[in-house]
Amino acid sequence: MSLDSKSLSPLKIGALKIPHRLILAPMCGITHKAFRRICKEQGAGLVMNQMVSARALVMGDKKSKAMLSYDESERPVGLQVFGNNPDDLEEAARIIQDTGIDLIDLNMGCPAKKIVDDGGGSALLNQFSLVRKIFERMRKVLKIPFTVKMRAGWDDRCYQAFDVAKLAEECGLNGVTLHARTRAQGYSGQADWGLIKKMKQELTIPVIGNGDVETYDDAYRMMEETGCDAVMTGRGASETPWIFKNFVDQHSWKPDRGELKNLILRQYDYFFELFGTESGIKQMRKHLCLYSKGLPGGAEFRNQVVRMDDWTLLSQTIQNFFQ
């Protein structure tokens, strides 16, 4: 099978069939329902929800439970959970599965200090026996596909991800995503795609590559260089959600100003529906600023809109700029 035909062929993760091999990565504060809908409209193969605390779900936290919401148009859709307590994660897996979600992913990659200091995210890379318990307990209750997303290691002195990935396969997980940076790197430096290639050679379950995929060319190049089964993009999608359309169409395309205006206004509608007008305007600012990068007059436009809280004025400014 050629690279192009493999990239655009369906991928099976457990019993779940994903239409092609480019996936939206879970990102805190970004991959909520409103933004996922935009990525799905642009052709994302699988969209992932932002990570949710297992402990908060078990405690009945309303904000966390609200984060489990998704639209039927998003399918296939997955949700990522984080924590370090096997009891919490087992119960959270039940709660999430009961929503009808298509896939559950365990976060073992987040390098944020708050998460790591609490023993979650990439801190789990240092807790092999604990991870075994978590994998076994979650797998026991889950009938839907179960995956794990991890960093390559705590730092460049030890790449724990390979032992954890083999354990995941042994415990019956359905796939592994490797962000090819260490916890110590954070989001700096360059992802080592050679680690993804090595992991693919060692596992029989699907391996999804992640790290420095900002264009559709990057996605194809990662698959070619590493042999991974699929590619996950985070920052690339947050800046240019049409990366998925580029991937499916196999050519570089960017919406013109009129098309971009329509996408932005539709995204505002989704944000208002989810967050309300006042909060939706604030939540959209980062996306609006990203979408205007590189356009003539973009700096002046961004300087104006980040100060606007009135939708009538803001919408007219958007209409005028993207005319």
C-alpha cells in the first residue's frame, strides 16, 4: 500500500473505525465541543476532547461533567482522562463510557507543573507498577477502545515510554500515542521522530505519532519516516484547522478572506452556544488572532479586536477586515 493510500485509508483502533489517519490532539482550553465541531467540518478523522480529571468526575464536579458533552456530528470522538488513583480512574472510565463516547485515552504526557506535582500526566512514567494497576482496572470496565498518550520519557536520561507502551499492549490497550518529546522539554526543542519509528517497530497495536506536525506535509512526512499508523496534530490544528482538509485533499489550501470570515463567524456561533456571548468572545480571541496572522493589516486588526467586548462592534470589524 502506498503512503498516500495508507494515509487516507480507514484506521481501526479496537472496534472503532476512523476514516483516515490525521487526528485532532486533546488540548486544554482548546478542544472543547465548539472547536472540535470546526475541526470535524474541516475533515478531522478523529477528534479528541480536552483532558478531564478522573477525581473531579468521581466527586460529581459539574464543570467537569459538562466537559463530557459532545455533538453526534463529531463522531468518531474520543475523550482523555487524567489522574493517578486506580479507583478514581476505574470509576471515571465507567462514567465516561456511559456517555456513549467512542474512545477513552489516558493522559501520561502532560508536563504542566500542577498536573505533574499531583502525580498525573507525565509523572506516571515514573510509576510502572502503578500504571499496570491503572491499565488493568480501566481495561476491566471498558468495552470501548482504550488508548494511552505519553511523552517519550521524564528526561533524556531515560525513555520510559517504551516499557510503558509494551505494558499497554500486554494489558490489552488498543493503541499508543507518542509525543516524541520528554517531560523536561515541555513544548520546546524538536520532537525526535526516531523514537516514534522505534516504538512502531516494537509494538503490534497501532502507534500514533505526535510532535511538530504543523502542516499536512509534516503529517505525511511523519508517516513516511516513522511508519506510524496515524498522526496527531495539536498546535497545527489550533492555528489552521483546515490542515485536515489539506490532508484529505493532498494539497496545500488556505481559505481566502471571504471563506475565512465565514469560518470565523460560524465558529463564533458554536462558541456562543457553548459559553454564552460574553465568555465566547473572550474564548475566541486567541483563534481570531491566529487566523489573521500574515494578512495585510493583521497587526492593527488584532490590536483592535482584543479590546472589544461588544458583539455588534466586533462582528462589524470582522466583516470589514475579512471582506
